[in-house]
Amino acid sequence: MSKRDFYEVLGVDKNASVDEVKKAYRKLARKYHPDVNKEADAETKFKEVKEAYDTLADPQKKAHYDQFGHTDPNQGFGGAGGDFGGFSDIFDMFFGGGGSRRNPNAPRQGADLQYTMNLEFKEAVFGKETDIEIPREETCETCHGDGAKPGTKPETCSHCNGSGQLSVEQNTPFGRIVNKRVCHHCEGTGKYVKDKCKTCGGKGKVRKRKKINVKIPAGIDSGQQIRISGQGEGGVNGGPPGDLYVVFNVMPHEFFERDGDDLYCEMPITFVQATLGDEIEVPTLQGKIKLKIPAGTQTGTNFRLRGKGVPNVRGYGQGDQHIQVKIITPKNLTERQKELLREFGDISGNQAPDEQSENFFSKVKRAFKSFND
């Protein structure tokens, strides 16, 4: 099954900014998150959205995708290094080969690892310290990494006499040429394990689960990652270990919506509160606070609480909280309540109470007139 276009998945165009991509991702992630959406294909859609975001939010990956799409430009050429098959063999034949090959006995850094961690909304906002377990290869404690059975040692390869290379003589139009190649019997190590360690099967490494302490900074967001140095796969031939990258996925919140370091939420108020004004309690990340609602507040009015948002993950201050009030129309009124509202309507002559509303209703009347003409 072919992959859908990443721009189509997120519902953005190719000129969308990183902020627009992030906003589209948050909306869809909240919609399809398996903890929120119980539909059968929700998890598949969530992973599709996450993959699209990881690509389009990264400038380098986005540029690569814009140029090649889902196609790997290295396909058919042996990966990023480019293996041109017969040509390299011919080159090796004439110029000796093996001169630029990597020494198989040289120390090499271990591979990097990646771990995806799910966080509750507040855990991401305030940060926390926790332990995780990751599977990784470690040096075998039985053979201490040489792959040989205890009491024995790796033997010198009899095919290459420990050099790790084999010399092959060939007659060419340019004369007799000696070509050196990696010994396939010892894979270039110059050693051969006759009696293999039963614990690791001669590999010198075993797979284990390692417990690692992770300190999550306050303000981390979905798609961001931290690097834990030296906690990746073990090195080869005494080389240093790789690094561990912890990538975070933040669960949506039922009340707050996050955009960068700012928070957004809606607060319902009554018709009376909006008309006469009031002081209401508003939830924030730090607890409840009082918010003054001026008389005559209209639905959709926004209030800003400075410094009540999310701490910046790099320590650059704190975002704001934005509150949009929504006037709730009462239902199931008693007869007395209806009577009072009718009286209010009669007293006001059923006219708009202020100039702004008069302008609005004038536009509505003109619209009706245009439809009737």
C-alpha cells in the first residue's frame, strides 16, 4: 500500500510554515490519539500523522521529501555510500584495492539508539525525572568480548596469517597485478574463534535491558528530543558507545490547548455575568485564579494572563494563557425566568443595547432586504 502525501496527511500546503505544520499536527494528534479515539484505525492514523510531522517539521527532511517524495534516491546504489558493483571491483583490480578500506580491528563508536516516551500533559509542562529500560548490546561477561569459550582464546586466522587480508594475483593488459582483499574467513579481524562462547555464540556481545535515568526538562513538547551521551549501543574493538535519543510524545489535555509556550482555553459564562460583569475563577497550571469580567462582555472576547503559560524548554521565560469566554444560552427556563426575560425585552424595546450591536443588526437588516428585493 503506497503512502499518502505528507502534506495531504496534515492538511497543509507546501509553503506552510513550521508553526502551521505544528498546529495541524497538534489538532490531528489530539483527534486520533489512541487514548482519546477508540476507533479501530485511530492508532494507524496517529502514526501516519506523526510520521508526516517528523518529516515536514524538520527543514532538512522536508527539503529531501520535497525533492524525492517517499522514494529513496539511493535505492539501487547500495545506500548512502553508493556501491557501483563491478566498477569498484575493476578499480580495486588496477589500483590494488583495500588501501582505503576501514580497518576491521580499529575502534569504532557504537550505534545510536532512539526511545519514544509518552508524557502526560502536565509532565511535559513541569518536567520530571524517571527511569526507562532499553534493550541494547553489551560486552559478554563470560568471554569479556572476545567470543571465545572460557579457557580458550581466538586463534590466528590460518588463511591470512593474521593480516586480515588476502593477496590475489591477476594478469591484466597492464601486467601482473596483486590485489589485496579482506579475508572472508575471519572477516578482516585476523582471528578465528574455534571454541565459541556459549553465552554469546562467539559474537562477544549479548542483548540486555539497561535501566537509564532520564531527566525531562520542563516545557518539552511533542516531537522534541534529548540526547543522553554514551547510553547507546556499545562500541566495537574498544570504541566509545553511541548515544541515546529520547523522543517525546505529549498527550492532549482535556481543557488546555498548547501552541508553543502559550496555552489556550475556553471559559463558559452566563448571560447575566456577561451583561452585568462578574469575577470568575479560572484554572491555570499553577492553580485557580480570579478573572474580572467587565460588564457588556461579548462572547468570543479574549483575556490574556501573562506568565501563566508553559515554561520555555531552553529557559527563556514562560508563555501566556489565553482565555476566550463563551456565553452559554440558558435552557429549561422556569416560567418566572421567561417572564422576566420578556419584561426585559419589552423594556428595551427589543432593540440592540449598544452601538456595536446596532451596527451588527443594521447589517443583518440590510442583508434581509437584499434577499427580498
